Amino acid sequence: MYAAVSLMRDEGRALDMQQIRAGDSARGNLIVGHEHVAQLGRYADVATLLSGDGAQEPILPPLYDARLSHMGTHGFVLTGLSITGSLAVAQAWWCRPA
């Protein structure tokens, strides 16, 4: 699904809606799949936002243990974990059709 995605957390801390709406959104091909994650040592549902230009480069860091937490008329929210090095922090993506 081609989507506009806005991050809803910064280093695990929740942003308020004004900050989320004022921030930049990334646009690309949103894919959710079940795959083995070496950092977690298990299989997990992983959301990935890839560039839509054919290069298939990730635009955002993957969202591990992705779960649909809210769906409404203005899109949906995926929640999960973002991993940087050995640190995993809570993250949420606000996804809208682009």
C-alpha cells in the first residue's frame, strides 16, 4: 500500500498530535510481513516503508512486533518497537493513504 507515514514517538517518548501533524511524513510502499529478526532471536511481524522509486530502499527503520492499534477515517496506527544498535524503544506510525 502506498502510504504517508508519520512517526508518533521520539526515542520512545510520545509526541502530541500537534507535533505529529507538524512533522514531516515519509511516503512510500508500506509492507507488513512475518519474518525472522536476528536482533530479537525470533520471528516477528515487521512493518517496512520502502521507497516507491523501484530501488526498494527502506525510508524508515523497520517497526518490529508491528500491531494494528487503531483504525479510523483518517488512517490507522501501527505500534511496535524500533531497534537502534542494541536498544529497542516503543514506536508508533500514523499511516494514511498517499
